[in-house]
Amino acid sequence: MTNEKLSRAKIILSAANFASKANIPALQNLFFQHYQTLNRELFLRILLSCLPESLDPSRYVPLIESLILNRTLPESKSSNDTSALDEFHEEDLEGLVRRLYLLPLTPLRSPYNTADDPVLIFLIHRCLKIDESTGLISEIPALLNPFIRYFPFLNKWIISSILPLIRISYEYYPNDTTFMTIQEFEGLDDKSAVCYLLSNTGNNKSVEFDPSIGRDFRCLIGPWLHRYTRSPKKTSSKHQSHLTRPVHEISSINKKYPPIEETFSWVIDRAEISWRTAVSVIEGWDGPEDCDLGGYKDDFPLEEGELTYLKRLYVSSAIVTAYAISEESRAALKGIHRVLERIITLMGMGPIPSLESSCEQLKAVKKINSKILSQWSIKDLQLFSDEGNNVSAPTDISINFLHASLVSATLCDRLGCSISVKKAATLALQKNKDLQRILFDKLIMSVKNEHKYSEKFFVRLRNELLWLRSWGVEDTSINEYTKSGIGIFGQLSKECIEIEFLKLLLSNACYNLASSLYELSNYTLISRDTLREAVITAATIEYDGASNANISRGGLKRCNDILRAFPNTLSKSMELEKMEKLLQVTSDIGPYRLVLKKGEPFRPVNLRCHEDPILILGKILEQNRASYKRVAEFINMAKIMVQAGLIKNGDKRSNRNQAGYEEMLIIAESRIVSMCIDAALFEDDFEVAFSYVTVRLKNIIASVRTQALNMRQNKCSRDSTSLANEGNDWLWRAALQAGKYRQSTETQKFNEMRDASGKRMDIVNLEKRIDCISQALQLAPKDALQEILNVYHQCEEELNSILEKKTEDERCFQDDDQRMPGGFIRTPSRQAKILSSSLTDEEKPVSLFDLSRAGMMRAQSGLSAFSMLRGKLTENDRVTTGKKPEAAVGSDDSGTDALGGRERVMRKRDQLKNAAVGGLASGVGWLIGAPLPRENANDE
């Protein structure tokens, strides 16, 4: 079919038909035969609209290339069969042409910058359509590669858009990547594009170094950044002077690369999640200029000025990445050291020693001082693109600061107190003394809790602690005690560190090293007073940590060893004497069974921290049977407590107030005697309690009077009567408790027995109780008299009851003796006489409350108490009967003797009663101000 026979409509429809059937030879013949009808733009639109997207580009690339060159291809042998259109009228064909929809060749907006060339526009539209329809983006390079020489833009577009998508979707992560079209990818903002390209990067956490991470940055991020970093515009001449200067000496070019900054931000953010990924990026990628273009030519290489700026930006981001690694492990610190080595290599600086060598050498940090660090901010640790950021700027000072922070974190990690490099840098910049002290205490505690170390370790530890304070840079301040360091412990004084180190030595039993450093050394590292206080504090800590009261082992032994390690420092010190007394009393308590709370045995710290440690001695008396018999031992322990300063306000020797010190000793003794009396009564040992009342109490009273006299003579500021009141308060109560004593059921069976003088035991006990009441009456305050008199009244009633029972028993015995055998009746007159005599001699018991104040004012004796009762009974018996006390109660068979016996019995009772009342009156009289009366003749 000749060209003249084809109308325009047939040509267009035939071209569309050939294109839809991918009949490239026929289409080629048709185009060249009718190129005047099928102009280039129309032909490209037909191809774009009708050519199948799955068609291999190699089949139609020559045809497109011929359009560019305006040359005719050899005619194909394929025939242009248009017979299918012969059936249609021309009008119908025109209608079909009008209804035929052909895609326009619309120029695309930036970043394509395709100008107005229809072939370039067609190629881009064809690529986008292939990608959207089939997803065969891997076929696009085959379509575009032949045209790169004609359109340089295609080279840049393939590198920055096509190549990253092909690699991530088909080569690197075909099964893990969400497919994205070219237009979708190019429509992403910078941050989203970076996240998409690196969505699978660093997910393998099982390896220390993942080479695929560097590959992804080199082959995905590098090509994607190519469109932003390459420009045909040359660098201005004002930057040419930087070409031969080192990186760290060149100021940054005032130029922004948002996509690059987003890339570095991703690395920094990733460092907080996975430090291995961040370190692998720095080690495996050299920055934006390090990119794999897949064999494509870089038409616009970076100028030296731009390279230098990008390298500065890369180094700054690497520094910030090192600070962003939050993990505190040893492996993470080693990773940061690799980053630091990488930074130094990029900056052209000299090599640095290994991390282990740096920790051993502890060299001084160069070019850093307090003035420089005062101008830095903690916020700078997170910023890398700010030109005024001194922390992340690629300079010698910032690198040295990072290295010092890294070594500080490593030293802390080696000592069992891990911190991040950022934490170390923050402590140095923030200069917060409280935060530094918290970390320091944590570090010391970590070392203390570990197993025992050698002295060599502690020598090295001291050097490390001092280096962490100053980073080897000595302050030039004049005052030694106000100097501060630039390290992570810079706000802690040097003396503070020495003191805590000393305590650490003592807690680890390194006594020889501690003594040689701080007591025997020619250099005064700690002042003498501070050293003394530190040693006492360390000894106290060991004492408090002791679990038992055995001084030969455990905490008490260590406490004692510490005190012996510094003889020159602690000589003649009050603190040493107190600690020795504390150890002594603790050791004395050790043999006894003592439980302060259920399930919690006694620990030495309970004694030192107790508000009233004498109560602990009371617990011992309660829990150890018959321990009250060791009253002298307990008194000694109480006095040692006073000497050890355990009694609040007890040891006043610091003011050289010997009177106050003696006063507390007397009060402590009074309390112990009181406790022992109570313990003896609780265990039903009245005899021991009575002996303490009659002997110990009298001795204490004598001591109180002597001390009070001395206080008056020395004109002591404290009232001397307060001493007597405070000490006597414990004594009179104990004496009163003894006076209240009631025999138990087990001891009542001995009441009928008699002592060596022939008296019944129950009467003897009553006499002793009355003696105890007499002692209480002498010592008690006026407001306690009523209570004591009530107790006496009870004793009086018991005595009267015993005497009445005794009289009744004797009367019954007398009546039985007068009865004749055989049932003879007693003579009435004799019986009446006897009854009359008995009624005449009987009297009602005289109670205390029947006595008047006038009777009390006539009391005979002053301070002799109820203890005179026994003497009066014996004396009256002798005056009345003229016999020995043992014969006071007769048992003659005659009635006269019986009557005389009854008289004697009644007389004895009256004498006992009168003696008791007289003793009471004498005890009360000195309290109410009664003068000493003359002796009563009736009593004689």
C-alpha cells in the first residue's frame, strides 16, 4: 500500500494500532514513510500512550534515538498492513481519531528540569509509566542509558532516584522493603526519604561490625545525596584559599545541605538505640562524597571548598554521635574510641593511644582549662550544624575534650560504676557539685562492695580518682582548699577525695598503706584534725556494720584495728577514749543473751544509736536468769556507757565539768541498782533485793550527798538538789517496790520457820519490807508520801493480822492446857478473871491514819528509819521480862504463868506497834520540819 493511499486518520490510527501490538518494524516504516503527517511530538505521544509498558526497551530505543538524530533507519521488511481500516469510511476514521486519547508531553516540575525537549520529556514519562504499571524499575536504566550522552540530566536522575530504588527493592532487601514508585519516592521530604532508604539498615544486632551498614550509606544514601551536592555551578573564588589547609583549620562555608543534615540526624538518633549501627556508619562511610554511582559518571564533582565543608560537617556529626551513644557498656566505650580514631584520621591529627593505654598513662589533657569550658554549654552536645558550637566543632580542643570524657567513662566502668561519655561530659560542663558527689559516692561504694584488692590496686585507684578530678590539669588558684578541677569530680575538693579514699582503704583493711600515706608521709595530704575525724568515722562505720559483739573478729575487730593504725593522730584524743570505752562495753555485753526485738538478735549499732542504752542492760537482766547478782558488773558497764558518751548529755568532760560527769555516773549507778532490785524481786529473790536496798542504796546516798556538797562548795551553776532528786527518783521507787514485795506460793510455806533469833520468817520479812519502806520514805519527794504511807498501812495491817493470829493460837493453847481430864467444869470465878484480864489488856490496832500531826511532830529520831524496829523489840522484851529474847513467849503449866505469858505476849505486840509507829514518825518528821523531841517515858 502506497503512502498516497493513506489518509491522516488512517496513519494515526495505524500508528496507534502498531504501537499497541508492539509492532516496532511496522511502526518504524510507517513513521519514516509518513513523517510529515506523524511529526515527532505526535509520534512520541502515540508511543507513550499505546506502547506496552512491559516491552523490552531495547526494541524501541533505536527508534527513539533516530528521532533525536533526525536520521532514517533502514526500512524494515515488515509490511504496513492497514487493511483493517479499509472497512471504515473516512468520516468514521476521523471520529475514531478524535476519540483516541493520547497522553500529553507535559514538562515536569523540579527536580527534573527537563526544559522543552519532547524526547527527554517522553523518556521520563515513559519511565514513570513503566514503574507505575509494571514495577519493572530495573528495566529503566536500559531505556535511559543510551540517551545520557544526549541529556546529561538523565545521568543525575538515574543516580539519585532510579539507582537507590533499584538497589533497595531488587538487590539489597527485596523481601523486606515496601515498594515505592519513583514519583512517590521523589515526593518524600528529606527526613522521610532517609528513613525509607535506611529502613532495613542496622537491623542485624548479632554482629559487632556490620559491613552492610556502610554499603547502604555508600550505595543508597550517597547516590540519593548526589542531586543535592552536585551542581554545575563552580565554587566561588573566595573559597579557593582553603584548598591546602587542614580540615580543622578551615571555617565552615555558609552553605546548608538539609538532606545531608537529615542523614546525620538519623545517625545521631540511631546512636541512642543501637550504638553498633552508628559506629558502623562512621567506620564504613566517609561522608557524602563517598558514594557508589553504579558505574555512572559524576559529571559535576565537588569542589575542594565544598568537600572541606562536608568533611567538617561529617566530623561534627561524628563527635555528636559519640556523645549520643547512651549505652554504658565496655563494648560501647570501645566503639566510641573507634569513632574517635576515625575522626582523628579524617582531621589529619596524630594517632592516639589505645583506650587501655590511655587509662594507664592518665596524661594531662592539653589545651583545655576552666576558662574555656565555662564558655561551653551542655546543649552543644546535641547540635552539630551550628557554626558556634564549640563542643562539636572539628578542633583540637573539642577532640581532646571528647577523649578525656571517654577515658573518664572508661575508668568509671573499670571500677564498677558505668556511665556514658555524654554523662561524663555533662558532669564536666555542668559543674554541679551534688551530681558529682553522687557519682563519686556510687563509685566508692562499688569498689567497697567488690572483693578484696591489693595495695597496688589502691595506689592506682588513688591516682585515677585524682585524675578524674582535674584531668591532669592543675588549677592555678592561690588557695589550695578552693581549687577546682576540670574533670568529672572537679567541684569536689582534693581533701574530700583523699578523705573518702582513706575511708575506703580502712574499710578494706589496708591499714599500712593508709598510715604511710596520711600519717607517716612527709606531705600533709589531710589536716590532722580532719584525719582524726575521718579515722573515727571509719571506725564508727565498721562498728555499726558489726553483726555480733565479739571483739576478736568481724566489725568490732576491724574497728579496733583502725584505731590502732593511727597512734600519733589519735593520741590523747577524747574520740579515741570514747571509742575504746564503746568497744569495751560492747564486749562486756557479748556473753549475755540479748534480743531487742523478736527474731532480731543484738547488734552493736543498737547500743550506739539507742536513745537510752542503759535500758539495754535492763533487757539483759530480764533475759538472763540470776544476772542481777552481778550488780557490780552491770554498774561498771553503765559507767563505761557514760564514759563512751552514749548517755545523752552525760559526758561533759569536753567542757572539763567534772561535777557533771560524776553526777551522771551516780545516776547511772542508781538506775542499775534499781533495775537489779526489780529483777531480783521478779525472780522472787527478796533477800538479794533487800541487801541492795540496805547496802547499795546507802552507798549511793552517801555519794550523792558528797557530790552535792562539792557542788555547793564549787558554786556549781546547777542546783545541787537537782542531783539528789534525779538520782533518788530511781532509788526510792526501787525501795518502794521492795516494800511492796509479796511472797510467792512457793515461799509462803517457810513462814512458820524461825530465824536464828527465833522469830518467824513472815515477821522477819515484814520487818525487812518496813526497812525498805523507810528507805523509800527518806528518798521520795513530798508528792509521793501518800503512796508510801499506803504501802506502810498495808504492812501494818499484815503485821497486826499475824500478831492477832499468833495471840489467838496461844490463847487456844492456854485454854486447852487448863482443862481437866474427865470432863470437869472450869471454875467460873477463875474463868471470868481470866476473861476480864484478857479484855482489859486487849486493844484495837492503831493505824497510821489515827495519828495526828502533833503525834508526828513528836517523833523521836530523824533519819533512822524503820530499821530500828528489830532493835526496839529486842530491848523492850529484855526490860519487861528480864529474860533472853528466845524466852519471850512462855508455856508454863500453872495458870499464873499462863496469865503472865498472855500479858507478855500482849505487851510485846504493843511494843512492836509503838516501835513501828515511832520509826514511821521519825521517817516523816524530817520532811515536815519536826524538831527532835525528848524520849517518851512511856516507851521506856
